[in-house]
Amino acid sequence: MSRNVVKNVLAKLTAREDLSSEEIYGLIEAIRNDELSDAQIAGFQVALLMKGPSLDEITAIAAAMRDNCIRIDPDVDGELMDTCGTGGGLSTFNISTAVAFVAAAAGIPVAKHGSRSISSLSGSADVLEALGVEINQSPKGVEKLIEDVGIAFLYAPLFHPVMCKVLPPEKDLGIKTIFYTVIGPLINPSRASRHVLGVYRPELLDTVAHVASSIGYKRALFVHGLDGLDEISMLGRTRIKELDNGDITTYEIEPEDFGLERCRPEDIATGTPEENAAMIRDVFSGKDRGPRRSAVLLNAAGALMVGGKAGCFREGIGLAAELVDSGEALEKLKRLVEASHEYGRIYA
């Protein structure tokens, strides 16, 4: 991409004009091919942020970023699922990571996509390492883990060369752009079409849901705890955008709807990766039957609905409880820990 083309793109953005899909694809490919300097990348991010990205621009960026990642294509029955959050807001222990094992124990193939923490003490990569999982896997290793174990972790920096180039300028500038908070969670390299995605700002729910639908998601829940959580909340009400094959519906739920008691923020608060790993083990082993268990069951219910294993939240909570109490979720975790080290060597 020539300097003049970049200059023209920046001129359009500073004039508050939207970019075309072709211009965005060209920019993303140029970033991947090291044709843009850090200053040019930062200029693009700031100019887009100042203008305010349109829904079409966000959709085009997400599609281009996903097309430029390192793709995996495991041979599995059923649609792949992801569970994650955008980060930001109140920080809880790694609920969505725990949910991934419950979903996998139900027979849903899970491609858990994530990275290290930016906004909290413990990201999904951090807690999985603390649980004993080898997160550094080749694309083939990830595919085989999903095929043989039913779940794998896709460590984002290994699969997203473009994201690795846009995040450092963002961090240096001290700003939050759509790349990390909106785009990142949507561009799973497996092209998982089912998702439970926590969103830290309620005004982003519509955007995330429509972008996801546009780039091929089939079933998904986009959730925001109205107390500031990017999870289905145990503290109060949660607003949900449910995507079902192009149709988007909006509703709110609260723990009392399903016979669960609200808890306090400190009851489900995050700790260090090691502390969060212990929390997950305690829930899976039956040692912890308090608010953290309830948070896992409620959020897992959403994943089981999206994965076609439950018809409603109440049914999903019951199934999630069975999968935890029977030891199946814990067994799935143990199997991933063991296989991730074995496959990390075989498919390095």
C-alpha cells in the first residue's frame, strides 16, 4: 500500500467520511504484510476512533481481520463454540473459562479463544496455564485437541498476526479502540459459529450482535450485567441479545428467575491466576457450592442453550449442575491438561 493511499484513507477519516470495505481490506492486508509503520497504524486507529466507526466499518474490519488470521479447521460433528468476554468493567474470576469445560463436557466442541489479561488480574490464558494447560499449540495441535478431547485453547497472539501489530500502538497511546474490545472476541480462527460473549458496555450489545450476525455467527448470546459485568450476572439483572440464525431478540434476566440467590461482588471477584485456578477446581470438585458455583451454572446454561443442549436457562442450569456434580467437567479439564502437553510436543 503506497504512502498516498494511506494518506487518502486518513484524510477521509479526519473529514468524518466512512471507509469502503475495499479500503479496509487493503489496510488490514497492508498491516499484515508490514507495509505500514507503527505511526501509520496508530494514525489510522486514532482517526477511526475520533470519527466513530460505523457498523459497516466494524463489520468490514472484523471480516478482514478474520480472513487474515491463521485458520484452523478441526473435523468435528456439530458447530464449534467459543465463550469469552470483552474485558473491562467489574472483574470476576474466570467464569467463561470454567463454562467452556462444562460445555465441552456436554459434548459441544469448544474452541476457546483468548489471551492474557489486559483489564484484570487474570485472563483466560493466565488461568489455563495455572490450571496446568499448555497454551502454546500449533494450528494442527489445536485441531487435534478439539477432535480428540472436545476442547482446545487458541492463544490469540499465535493466530492473529494483524492483532499483534495493532495492539502495541493502542497500548502506547493509552486508548481503547474497537480492535480489542469488539473485534478481538469475534474473530475466532476456527470460525466458531456459536458464542456466549460478555460485553462490558451495554451500548456495545447491538453493535456486537449485528457484526457477529453479518460475519456468519448462527447462535449466540451477547450479555451485559447491568452492574458492569461482562458475564451473566449473579449480582443483579443481565441484558441479553440473543442471535438465532439472523434474528436478534432482546430480554433481561436475573438470578431469582431461576431460584438462584444474588451475591456480592466480592463473592465472585477475581484473584491471581493461581487463586482463580483454585476457585475453578473447587467448583468442579464440589468443594465450593456457593456463589461461584452458581455463577458458573448460570453462565453455562447460556452456553448449553446456544449449543443446542438445553431449551431454556432453567433446563441449562439443571444440566450444568449434573455435568459438574458428576465430575464430567473436572474430567474434561484433566484430559485437556494431559493432552495439551502431549500434543504440544507431537505437533510442535
